[in-house]
Amino acid sequence: MAFFTKYFPKSDNQIRAGVGLAILNAVFLAIGGGIVYTLLKLASYIRSIGVLIPLPVWLILFFIGIPYFTFSFEYGKAYSKNVKNDYIWRGLVVAIIGNIPSFALLYIIKSAGGSIAASAEMYNIINNILEMLVAVLPIMTFLGTMDRKS
């Protein structure tokens, strides 16, 4: 987490903090999405040759989802240290602006539907994980802004 602290907000400007979170969110989505797609494609290939293995959804959520949620919470907490008043609404604005890349990716995946080069099972898994991220990430950022102690 120490690597990311240099990208945490340094001022109380909620637009700048939200755009910074959106950029980091887009980077995480690109890297995490590549890892998720690769893991699911590899598991699908191994299953197609006859080895019965479960899809690594728990592995994805454990190693990508939990750190992603923790980062989002810490980002909100770092932002709240710079805000003197009205931190609840400012934190909500940061959370919503920062989650725009997730909303955009979910819209793209939903509109592409079955034309994505993946099996229906992989599409459903990726769609469910992304829906969870879209729902939980702004909440985690907002909860981080509410945690003002220390």
C-alpha cells in the first residue's frame, strides 16, 4: 500500500480527488481485468482437455477484490484528512466520480452481451464480479471518508 500513497489526494478539491481515483480505478480495472480474463481462460482451457477443476472465482476475489476494496477505503480515508467541513458530501462526490470507469466498463460489457469472445459462463462470472465492484467500490470510498479518526 505504501507504493500507492503517493497517488492519494493532497488537497480538499473533490473534483481533483475524484478524477485521480478514476484514473487509478481505470488502471486497476485494466490490470485486474487482464489477470481475471487470463485466469478464467486458462481454467477453461484446462477444463476443455478433461481435467475437472473449479473456476478460480474465489481466488480472483481474494487476491484482486479485497486489495481493491482496501485501496478504495484508504483513498477515501486519505481524502478525508484534507477536508475540514462537509466531508460527507465531498466524499460521496469523490466516490461517484472515481467509479466512472467501472460504470463505463459495465455498460460496455452489458451492451456487448454475447459478442464478447468468451464462453457464456465466463461472461456471467466477469459480469457478476464487475457488478459487485460497481456496487461496493463507491461505498468503500465513502466509508473511508467517514473514518476520520487518526
